[in-house]
Amino acid sequence: MSTVDPAIEQRRNVRTTRSLILLTIFGLLALFFALNFRIVVVNGPSMLPTYQDGDRLLMTTAYWLFGSVQKGDVVVIVRPTGELLIKRVVALAGEQVPEKYWTPLVYMMGGRVPEVHIFVGGDNLAGSEDSRQLGALPLSYVQGKIVGARGALP
């Protein structure tokens, strides 16, 4: 009959407990990341020169971790058709739309962004479909906020 030294047994238990705690933390972080972050790919020239066609961007749906949607943020908008648009926030609810974005549609809006809406534009105005054509977009269309970028797909 063999007896195990209690000190050795206690060290094994401590190591096992630490391993389980670390594994649980890692699992929870991986689950949080999988549920709240995703890669989106730039399609087209509308965000040139900031992002190129094919660039991979890290989007978070938990953008509240990085603050609310602010002017200058790059957001992913989901249209009712399901199409994703990557655009920069130009004006927030209640703000005047900058003059360079004015179109007949913006003029009809009175030049102000309605409550619970945002006005978005592509960085490449000549090659972008954005709020100049679509009007101010409801905040509920915001799918997420871009928090990181990587170069074009190979």
C-alpha cells in the first residue's frame, strides 16, 4: 500500500485548480471574442485612401466597449437588403450636415440629422454611395464599429 505525501497532493490540487481557472478564463474570452468581433472585407473604392478594396477590418458589435458612435468613427451599416456598407460618421443626430455633403436630398432634410440617426459618407466621395444618396440612416442600422485593420487579402 502506497501513501502519497500530503504536501505533494496539495501542490497537485493547487496546480489543477489554477489550470482550470486559466482554462475557464481563456474559454470565456474566446467566447466573448467570437460573439462580439468579426472580420469584414472592404468591397469597392468608397473608403479610399483609408481602406483599399479587399482590406480586412476588425469590427466589433460590442462597440459600447469603445464608446458610443462618434463623429469620425468608421462603422458598418447593414441596409434592409442585407448589404453591408463601411462608412465614416460625418454628423450625429441634431447636427448640421457639413456643406460639402449637401445634395438635394440633404437640402430636403433641412440640412440637419434627425434624432436617432447618423449621416455617413465614404472617404472617396466621388466613388461612394452614402447618406448623400440614402439620407440619414437610423442608428439601428449600425452593425458595428471598426476597431482594427489589416492589409488586403492575398
